Amino acid sequence: MGRIFERTSNAKANRSELLSAREKRIVLALAIAAIPPGSVVPGADEGTLERFLDWFEELAKVERRAYAAMLHAVEWLAFTDTGNSLTNLSREAAIRFVEQLPHASAAKRGLIRALLTPIKMAHFDDAAMFEAVGCPGFHQQKPLLRVAESPRWLSQVTDGREVSSDLLLEAEVVVIGSGAGGAACAYELASRGRAVLLLEEGPLVRRDGFNGRSREMVRKLYRDRGMTMAFGNVATPVWAGRGVGGSTAINSGTCYRASDRVFRRWRDEMGLVDFSSTSMAPYYEKVERMLQVTRAKIELTGGVGRVIARGAEKLGLSHHPLDRNAPDCDGQGVCAFGCPTGAKRSTDVSYVPEALLRGAQMVCEARVDNIDVVAGKARGVRGRLASGRSFSVGAQAVVVAAGALMTPVLFQRMGLLKEYAWLGKNLSIHPAAKVMAVFDETIDMATGIPQGYTIDAYEDEGLMFEGASTPLDVTAMAIPWSGRQYVRLMEQYRHLANFGFMIEDTSRGRVRASVNYSPLITYRLNDHDAQRIVRGLGILSEVFLAAGARRVLPFLPGAEEIRSKRDLKRIFEGSFSARDLEITAFHPLGTCRIGTRPENSVLSPEHETHGVDSLYVVDGSAVPSSLGVNPQMTIMAMAHRAGEMIDSRLA
């Protein structure tokens, strides 16, 4: 039998040299081994490589180098395991090699996950794959796109890509970031008659720019093109948005208030006496009115909502559709790639337009490089536009809302607040895990709200179960298997259900500035949190069994597949550590936390930095602890409160 690479050696020779010829051979060999032909799904081929290179060419140089280094590592790993390099293995030997990696050590699993995630995305982001499994995709659903209107507020937006001269601007308040915190604070201040300038590093993408395709939208809307990772005893993807709307543009629209239990901890353990469910209620009410929060329609929760409700009901667990900020949702299922109808009221269609209609201005594609501090007070910012021109803004106050990952990086790069030990520390991320299950009945995750249903019976334990229906190409990335068993599972996509949960973590991490503009994130999942995740996997597996699943897949070493209650003992009575888990994170918080003293925080309870007057932070980095629920409403409520205080302090 010939070597695995021989049949696909005719990849386009004129492709720009993003990778060496050998490195391309490794990518293709890995793809062919990980995604062999199934009974209906075509195997990986040169087209997979070309789509992968489309993604790869968007990476920064340091990211390309890191990926290339991992390619050479897997070649070496194949040699140590089999006595031959991956590109010299026969197809069967290569398939056997990759099939055993997801069951190997944590380091090997992390390596193969990092390498294969973009390859799987590239392969399944193709109309032929949707047709093969018989589900609607971006190529055949009812039209995703609606014509983007040209509302009046667009005249208040300057696109930094189109500016041909340096900008000298003035405002009372300059706000850096247009996500949950920045947009809500800008709206509050503009509503009070303040001259507000919003700055956004990323682009303004309108409805007609959202096409529902994961590969393209991740590249356009996600920070670092979805490559942001936390490193520690578990390698964890940390998803964050980049663009007008920030992470609200790519989340699933879930809306929760923080519990009184959390606020009580803030008061009792942190001395934050001004925070309670009662004191924060008026701010939450403002947010709920702006976002038009309402409960998801049961018919839009899809097949996953149906089976989860059935299983939870049999087990006597509290369950119901989630509250969301999408009153006119029609269930197209592409929330994570920008809502093409504008039904999801992310800040790009709610707070930002309303702030602009009240007189605020916005410059997008504008990266802030410096905060000007004069006599101990923030007095403006400077930076660079995407066109290459510079900008400078004079202001009476500076509000930073770049997110829990980028706000500390911004300060660190500028050398600000370096005397405060908590800068960049105290990172919580709501570690999340999933269970999949195969049913005889049709589930069809390609339609319906991606996150529309919940089991909230374990909220007081710090376990929140929330739906995670995912389209075909996203499901392909989420399954940690490779080889023939992986393809067989993908071919059952229309009968596959996915549901997830997150924990209110007690583990903590840290964010540091790296050599480029990306954050360097470290996070160690402690034993307590690891065991809660294992418990969550067991509970969710039991729910799926009660719902009538034929196969339940928690993807735990030694408990990869559950078919009976007896099998559940392998989870509940097994011995697992953090290194056995596959986790993801969506809600970074706490890296510039509010507090009562400089010794235990970065910000005052009024969101002003301890070290620089008139410099405020109003994003998730200000939230002092893990919330245990989706944080966007709490970040917005805190930003409204901060906006009131900033207004009262301005001359």
C-alpha cells in the first residue's frame, strides 16, 4: 500500500507559501487520516487543504509559526509511536495513529485538538457535506440575509479603513470598546447629554455581512480568528468577539440576572456593600427593556429542547426555555456567527445605534495604543486607524471596555497600573463541557435556537445546564474523535443531540500581554471544579438516557460511551482529573476587578482605577467573581450604574 500522501500530492503549486511543502504534506496527511471517506460523507482531500489555507493565511505570523511547529511535533509523535513519520505511514496506519490520540495523554489530546479543529472546520464548511448528511445548511436554508437599511445613525460612524488623514478629536468621554459594557455606558452617558466618542478596534458588520458560514464568520467576528486559548493543566479555547457589538454579536443571546447569592458573597467577602439584587434591579430593568428580554418560544428550541425536556421531566428536574434578547427570533440557528435578521438585540443593533441617535459618535477599525495621563488624570487616547493614519482624542474621562482579556493587556502594554498586583489576575472563565447523544428519532440541530433550553435544578451548586445545538460544521469541530468512528458519528448528524453546561468556577487564571496584540492566558482548573464538571457530565448523560438516547457520549477517558444506567457508574464512581476533560470557555471575567482597597483590586466600587483619576473600566474585567450564569446583563447593568457615576463627576 502506498504512503498516505501519494494520492493527494497535486495540491495547487501556485498557492502563496504560507507553509512549506513539507508542512502542507503534514496538514493533508493529517486531514486524510482524521477524516477518511464514510458511507455518505466524502473524505478529506485537496479541497480541504485549500479551505484550510484560506483560514491559515488570515493568521498572524506568530500564530502561523506556532501551528507549523505543532505540525512538526505530530510528525515526530507519529515516529515515536509507530516508527515512521505521519506522511510516510500507509493510510490505514495513519488512521490508526490518529484514532488513538484522543484517548492518549492530555498533552497529546491538546496537540491533536489544536491541529484538527481548523482542519475539521475547513472540511465540513462545504455545501457537499451538508447535502451528504441530508440537513439544511448555508447553501439551501431560507435566505439568511436581509438587505441592510441605511439608518440615520450610520452618519455618526467613521470607518477607520477609509480615513486618509490623521484625526484630531474631542469629547467629554471617550469609550474604548462597543461590547456589553462599553455600549451600555456610552448609551447612558449620551442619554444624559454628554459628548461621547466610541472607539472600536474591529469592524462594523451589518446584517448583509452575516452569511451564517462558520469559517468566514469566525475569521471576521472572533478575536484572533477563534484561536484564543488558555494554557494550563487543560488547554481551553476562550471565545471572544472583535468588532462592533463585541462578544454580544456572537453569543447565543441568553439573559440572566446574577443571583442574590453572588451579590451576598460580594458584600460579605469583598466589602462591596452597594451591590444587591435590590440595588441592581433598576439597572437590570433598563437592560431588559433595551434588549427586549423574553422567554424563548418552545417550538424554536428544536429537537434538542424536546429531548432534554423529556429527560428532565422523567428525572423530576426543573427545566424550561431560556430568557433571551431575541423577541423576533425565527430559529435560523446561526447566533454565534452574527444574527442576519437583527432579531438578536446585541449591542450593534441596540445600545450602539441608540447611543449614536442621542449624539454619540463612533470610529471603528481604530486601535488604541496609548492613554494620555496628565497630572494623574486620564485626558484622552491615541492610536492608529486601519488605514494606517493616526488618531488622537482629548477627553475629560476615559472609559475602557475592551473586555476581560484585552483591557489588562491594554494597560500592561502602556505600563499603566503596573503597581497594582491584581491587574490581569483573578480570571474566571465559566469552564463549559458537553455531552452528545444519538437518538433513533430525528433531532436536526441545524434548525432552532442554538442555546434555547435550560435545566436549572443545580444552579445553587454552581452547575448551569444550557442548550448547545450546533450546526454541522461546528459539531464537526466539537467532537474530539478522529478517523472512522468520527466520520460515522458525523454521518448520524440529523439524529445527534448536543447539550452543555458551565460551572461557577473557583479556579482562577491570569492574562498577560504577549509579543503581538493578543492576550497570553494561563488558567489552572482545580480539583474541586474538575469534579463538578465530571458530575455535570454524569447528570447530563442520565438526562439523555432518560430521554431515550441510544448512545450517550460524554467523551471521558474510560467512559467515552454510555448505553445504560449501569454504564453511568463509570462516570459517578470513576476517578477523573482535570487532564481528562475537554472544556471550552465563553465568559472571561475579573481581570481588573472592583474592590474596596488597592491591595485587593484594580478598580474602586465606582469603576475608577485606583491609580489614575478619570480612568474607568466597565467591561467583564470589572466583575469581581464568577457569576455562574451568562454575564452580559450583569456587565450592562454595572455599566449603566458606572455611567451614572461618571456623569455626576464630570464638570
